[in-house]
Amino acid sequence: MSKPIFTSKGSTAWLFKMAWRDAKASKGRLLLFMASIILGIAAVVSIQLFSQNLKDNIQGQSKQLMGADFIIDSNQLPNERAQAIIDSLKPDASEVNFVSMIAFPKNEGTKLVRVRALEGDFPFYGEMTTEPASAALNYQKDGGALVDATLMLQFDINPGDSIKIGEVILPISGALKAIPGSTAISTSVAPTIVIPNRFIAETELLQFGSRKEYQFFYKAPNLDLVLLEKQLDPMLDAENVDLDTHTSTSQRLGQRYDNVGKFLNLAAFIALLLGCIGIASSVNIYIKEKLTAVAVLKCMGATRRQSFLIFLIQISGIGIIGGLIGTGIGAVLQELFPFILKEFLPFDVEVSISLQPLIMGVLLGFFMSVLFALLPLIRTWYVSPLEVLRIGATPSEKPKRARLVIFTVILLFLFGFSLWLLNDWKFALAFVAGTLVTFAILAGIAILSMKVVKTYFPKRAGFTVRQSLLNLFRPNNQTLVLIVAIGLGTFLISTLYFTKDILLAKTEVGSASENANLITLDVQSDQLDAIVKTFDANDLKLIDNIPLVTMRMHSIKGKLVNAIRQDSTSQIRGWLLNHEFRTTYRESLIESEEIIEGEWTPVQNPEDPIIISISDNLAADAKVTVGDPIVFNVQGVLMETTIGSIRKVDWGRLQLNFSILFSKGVLEDAPQFNVLTTYVPDDESSAALQRDLVAKFPNVTILDLRQVYTIVEDILDKVSWIINFMAFFSILTGIIVLIGSVRNSKYQRIKESVLLRTLGAKNSQILNIAALEYLFLGILGSLVGILLALLGSLLLAILVFKEPFIPSAIPFLVFLPGISLLVLGIGLSNIRSVLRSSPLEVLRKEV
């Protein structure tokens, strides 16, 4: 062979020119390659940018959210020791807040609100926004109330009108538009009313059983809050008082969106993984069609390195361009998230573009394209010049070692990326291992199906059936490649759908006639009969009458609570030592409860030992189990009890749940108050009942759950929109990957179809042969993928999201037939040129 002709100083420029020229000639074939990169990068960048913005906003606005540097709060009036600690820190402001019904004498309107009785110059950070603006400064001095602005619009109330809070009537100083500590959810369910603290006693609303919170606000910008929390929190916890700093508040806010963040990261990982599969599949198509051209280049004197670099440069350039486009799309997409979630967040998210996700997007585009293109691209290195002369010649060298190295680097890349997303090496390793196991299972099923078809081949079947089955195991078959590609794509798409359902499983909030949607709280024993008659007068049926008995723990497992407080080695959580428990008694469990230890006792005789049931979280905090004794102080009377069962309680349900539950026959004679529930069909019935109750019983609190349902459904719809939007992105990427994978079979099948036409096969026979083959591959691949996704999603629900898993039928009813038909359609489109042209024309073109 003559001396290579591509060895001049301009060889580098020549490589780039060749890469450019070939890319222009093959731009249609590289479209799927580019699309896979763009969609994968867009999903990753949009999610990462939004997560970074959310984190930065939470950290930057945590003081404004709280209004102070730290807060000490208690659900009861602090005892002497707790008050001494509070006073020693010199609070700058204080508050008592509670939920209550208020009335507007102007039009007899009533509403459930949260009353915040403030003393001092609060807030220290952020603003209390009012209309007029002077109301925020003067309401304390003028002895007026600040009323939620939306509430004033609803009831046609203006500054200067009056508001009745319990037994006190105050003038309205202004409309309250914003105050630190309030969110769109809380203000929609219970709008905020701010009054001077000095009027609390006159309201007469803080009675037996009333739920209230005492808060003390501190401004200390230079204080080490981490050290303060470390030193004070145990001391305050022992007195049933909590310490909250603005730094811990920002951490809790981040945890509120934890599962949504996990899902979005999972969507990003799956979109990227699908994009990677699409890259490998698309480049595999492309390189297969270029092997002859590579052999020609080598005949003309091009070296292995040069022929390899031409396509590497080409693919790297496409990867960088795809990364740039995907990054741009991702930056635009993340602008939508704050708009959709603005009512879910307690603050306005200011969107900013940070460099890290943008740089990561471009680099991911490059590394994705190069790494996942290397496996098919390495074949150009081993192409022999003889292939241009001898059709079907195979490479003289097997790139096993090179493939092993590339495969190892790919695994490390996937592990590193998943670790970056999940921040947990165990989860990252599980994700990568799960993908590999899925790949291996799909490959094993493909090989097994080939052996089964070959072993039980129906020799007496018709021509088209025999030919389609022969295609599954004859040389150059696509069974392994297509089942793995179809199955893996379906697996990832279905996993995403199943996990979406895990997060949205609790979004259905109903209000059927048999379910209570209005709750009346704090009903005193002497008010019970009169309130029930009020229900009857408004044609409303009493659904539940839940008695509440308050009590404290006196001793746990024979050790007095006072002694436990003094014991520095005790592992019992301090909050329950002074906590006032609200308990109830009934014969049966409700839907939100499940016995996990012991047995439930429905009814007890007064002379029998008292058996109770406690929640699992209380058992863990008190370090007790079934059979352990607990003595309670019930309004001055000591009551000895034994734990008979431990319940798992779903605290997320919109209903009353209890940590401590007594059987019927024990607490009937104890001092108690009641919670009554009913069903109201419309706004008019609800308003009429609330007017009657507030006028007669100002201490009673009414919670209209229809409002809660509306707010929760609205929020979940917004979260669901983002989840579905990102799921759509990943599913779209998966469909593009499947299209590329099935198109891969064109290289082998088109020549076989031409030969069949040359031998006299009809177009209908060729179509039937292809249809049966692709239908079999589509059904088998997608079915196995969905079944594996079912198992994977179950593990995700248990280990990652910690939520119950109820599988949806959609993947079986929609994905299975849909993907099978998609594979069938693409497979038939592969041979359309054969059916439209003469055999000689196609052979000249393809060969």
C-alpha cells in the first residue's frame, strides 16, 4: 500500500472538515442523536436550577419568614423555670395566638381565623404590610385590629368598621396584606387577625381545652444560633418549650419539599439515562452505515486514529451543541416552576441563573455523547480495509478489552451523576445496580426467547409465520438488541409513572355525604345538647361526637416523671413529660389506624385493669412497648394503665387522630369537652350554621373542611402539574429512544426484504413477516419492562419515598399496547422504501 496521504501539517484541519462534511450529509440520521441529548439535558438543568433557586431563597429569606432571629414557643403558659429562661434572654416581642371564630357586626358575617395577639415591635425582619400603611405602626396605640385583606373584601368590611373577637369588639385599623409566618395555605383556611396583646383576657376565649400558642421573639443578629440551640434546646425541651432559630426553620422548609425533590431528581436521572440509551442507539445506527466508508478511507491511506477521530469530533460537536440547546431550554423551563408553585411556597421565589447547572448541562452534553457513543464508535478502529472489497468481512481484532474499559467508565459516570443528584451513595449505587440488573434480565429473556422459538419452531406453519420466527434467531437477528432497548425504555418510563402515582396517591380529597366536612371544636359539656339542637335546627345530621379528655403522664414504667426529668441519662423524649395529652375513648379503630403490636380491646368494665392503645411514635419517644405500665394524672386523679396495643397512625389524613386511645367504659365520667362533626352540602348551609353557633357560643371553633379540601387540591394540582410535566419530558425522551432503537433494525432487514421481493414475495407477505416479528418483540420487551418497573417502584416506595404503593393499571392498559404498536409502526416504516421501489434500485442504493 502507498504512503498515507493524510499526514500533512494540516491533518487536524482536514479531520474537522471531514467531520463537518459528513455531518451535513447525514444531518437527518443525527436528528435522534441530537434530540436525545437536548431532552435529557433540558430536564436535568431545569430541575437543578429550580432546586438551587429554592435552596438559595429559603436560606436568604429565613429571617423574613420568621420575622426574628429565634423564637421560643410553648403550647401552654410557660412554667416558672421556663419563664425564667425566657426572661433571662430578654425577649423583644411576644405573642399568644389561637384559632377562633370571629364575627363582623356590620353584616353578621362569621369566619374561622387565627388571632395573633402581639406585644412589642414585631417583626424585626421583613414587613407587616397593611392598607393604610400607617395601620401597622398605630394599631397597638389605637387599640385596633388588623384584618386579613382578602377577608375584608369577602365580607365588604372597611377600616373603621368593627370586629367581634369573643366578648371584645374592636375597631378595624386596617387591612393586613402580609406578615411573617403566614402562607397562602394558612391564610386561606384561617385568615390572620392581629390585635394588641392587652385585649386577650377580655376576649374570654382561652378556656379549658383551648388550643393556644405562646411565642417570644428575639432579635440577635450577632448571636451564634447553632451554639444557642445546642445549649438551650435540651433545657427548654425538659420544660415542654421549644426553641426555633431561623436557620433550623430554613432546614425544615427544605424538608417539606423533600419527596417532590426526590421525584424530580429521579425524573432527571431517568431522562438522562434514556438520553444516554438514545445516544448509544442512534450512534450505533449511524456507525453501522459508515463502516464501509471507513474501510474506503483506510484503503486510501487514512490511519485508524484519523478515521476514529473524524467521527469522534463529529459526535463531540453534536454533544456540545445539544448540551447548549438543552441547557437553554432548561433555563427557560425553570422559570415556570415558581409561577406554578407560588401558593405552595411561603415566600416568592426570585429566579436567578447560576453558573453551576449551566456549565454542568454543557459538560453533560459532551460527556454523554462521547461516553455512550464510544461503544459503537470503537468499531471504526477495528474496521479492515478488506471490508470494502469483501462484503461481510468481520474485523480481524475483537475490541473486548476496549469495550470493558468503556463500560467501566460509563458505570462510573452514571454512579457519579446519580450521587450528585441524590447525595447518598447507597441510593446512587442501588440505582445503577438496578439498571444493570434490569439490563441483564432483559438480555437473559431475549436469549431465552430465541432458544425457545428455535427449539419449538413450528415447521408446518405458513410461510410468513415461519419467516418472521426465523428472523428472531437467524444470523443478524435483532432480538437481543431490540428487547433490551424496548424493555429498558419501557422500564424507565413505567418506573417514572409508577413513582408519580406514589407521590400523588394521597391527592384525592373527597367530601361524600357520608364523610364529615365541618368540625366543631372546643364544645364544653354544658354546651353539648344546645349545639346538637342547633345542628337539628339547620337540618344537619350529627355524624361524630368525639369526647376529649386532657391528661398528663405521672409515671412511666414505675418511674415518676419528675425523676425522669432529673435523670440526665434518660432516653425518654422530654416533650412528653410536660405535655398535656388530648385523648378519647371508643369501641373501634378508624381508617387511619392499624394495630402493629398487641391487641385492641373494644370495651372494658370499670373494675378491670385499664388497657390503652398508643401510637407508634409515642411508643418510640417514651421507650415503652406492649405490657408496660403508665400512670396518668387526669385532672388531679391518678389513673393506672397498661399498654395493650401499639397503632400505626396516618397523621396526614384530614381527620382527628390520637396518640393515646382508651376503650369504651373507662373515661365516660372524666372532665371532658367534645368535638362534633357534620356534613354541610353547600356554602349557604355552612354560613347559616356558623352564624348561629358563633352568636350563641363564641368559644367554639368551627373548621369547614371544604375550604381545606379546596386549598389542598389546588396545591396538589400545581405539584402534580410539575411532576407530570417532568414525567412527560422523560417519557418523550423514552419514545425517541425507542424510535431510534427500532430504526436500528433497518440496516439488516432492508436487504433481506429486497431479496424476498427478488425471489417473488408479495408486498403483503413482506409486511406480514415484518409485522409479526416487530409485534412479538414489542409485546415481549414492553411487558417485561413494565413488570420490572412494578418491582422497582415497589422498592422505591418502601426505601426512598416511604409511602404505600398501589400500582396503576395505566402502564398495562396504555404503555403495553401503545409501545407495541409504536414498535410495529416504526418497524413497518423501515421497509417502506423496499415496497415503493424496484429491487435493483434498492440494492444499488443500500449496498
